[in-house]
Amino acid sequence: MDEDLLNLMFYFNPPLFFSGLTSDFKDAKHVIVGVPFDKTSSYRPGSRFAPLFIREASMNIELYSFRVDFDGEKLKIYDCGDLVLTGEIQEVLNRISKVTNEILKLNKTPVLIGGEHTITYGAVKNLSKNSCIISFDAHFDLRDSYLGEKISHATFMRRIVEEKGADKVFEVGIRAACSDELSYAKNEKIFFLSTFDLRRLGVKKAAKILIDKISSFNNVYLTLDMDVFDPAFAPGVGNPESDGLDPNFLLSLLIELCNYKIVGFDLVEVNPNYDNGSTAVLAAKIIIEILCALTKFSSY
């Protein structure tokens, strides 16, 4: 077995392969990592079960992308399985950070399936200096503390801003916030587009604005909280908020961004306990569409 793979596999359980595709690790362009963690979930815990359900959904949907005219059967994917996690949040974040960094150093795209949104904090920890983060989420997640915790699903983005800088964080799809978060976002000049901004602008204009914002960065990391969608489309999430986006709008926007320096992404907050199966299917579809777009628009 490849030495790089052996080093990574120390951290994982045997997998149910995402989409059923299995490339050799050496040949893979995209590396799937399940992160079954939801320790700080405050409303509807259960996202720790999402990696299994999203994988299962991915094995039962077709892979051809009509959006980008690419056959997903040609994707070079290796699924590492789920991270073996302790209960201690700092150790969890350290493991996520180490594994993500190892995948990036091998010039492969890490694809994390959460789990709660806190996992993004670990994933972006070791991004290079000239990197930015685009977050698709109904919430800012900019509280200074929540339920007495400084690191949680409601505070992790503030920790990222403090460590990486407000100019490197772009929040998209916001429609739920407390006044302290909104004040912090405005005071720190964090760029954000609300759901209502997106509807007013439309896909093309919103994409152009975001592309202009990220044009000076070498690398872009995407994080997608499934509660950015309206609960009509994604009922199985940890913190649902009404009046959200529809899949066509968000997928169209994501595909526009896939031309630009995407080095990794995560998809989080699917909660199978509250799902009828549609949220897991949509999550699997999003991952496949992004991977098809990244492959089609790259030099692979």
C-alpha cells in the first residue's frame, strides 16, 4: 500500500464508498473524509450519522451532470471512510486539521462530510496564507460564545475570523442572526450576502460579485451548511430556518465558482433523524455536481 495512504488510514474506519467509485489513492484527485461529530449541536443533534446516510444516497443516484456536461463515472475519487474521533473537541479539530493538510500537500482535494459545522474550523486551520473561505449558511456563526462554549457550531466562524482575518471570510445565504453577530460582521467589515441580496441580484450578478472578491486569493475553500436551503428542500438539518434558497439557485451559483481555485470543501449539518431521505440525496447530489464541475473546469 502507498506510504502516504498508510499514514492517512491510521485515522479512519473502513468505508462505505461514496458513490460506489473507487480509484487507487495514488490516482485519486478527490479524497472523501467522513467526520461523524456533533458534540456541540444545540437544537437537533444527529449530524454525526450523516456521512453514512449521504454515502448510501450517493450510491443510489445517477452521476451524470447535465449542468456541466460531465460523466461522474469518470471522477477519480478515493473514500477514506470516517475519521476515528475522540470526544474532546480540540483533539477532533486537530485530527481534522492534520488529515486535511496531508491531503492538500498531496495535491488532492479534501471533501469533508460532516457532522456539525464546527468541523470547518479544523479544516481551514492550515490553509496557506493567501487563502479565503466562502461559507454558504443560513447563519453567521459569529457569536463570541454560545452556551458557555467558545468553540461550537455557533461560534466557529468568529474564531476563524480572529485567526485568519475578516477579509478572508465571505458569508453567503445569511437569513438568521442575533444583533451582536450582525454588529460584529459590520464592525469587522465581513462581506456577506443575505438570502434577500441573492434573490435581488440573481445567480450571475451574485457570482460576479463573489468572483471579484476572491480574485486576489490563490486558494478558495468552500463550506456548505445544508440549512442554507429552505426546509421544504432540506428538512433534515440541525437548525432549520424558513425562507431559504432553492437547490437550483445554489447549485447554479456553486458551479459558477468552481472555475476559481477551489482547493477543498465540506458539506455539513445533514441530520438523518429529521430527514425523509431528501436532504441526504440533495447533499450527495451537491457533492457530485461540485466534483464534476471541478474536474471539467480543471486541467485534469
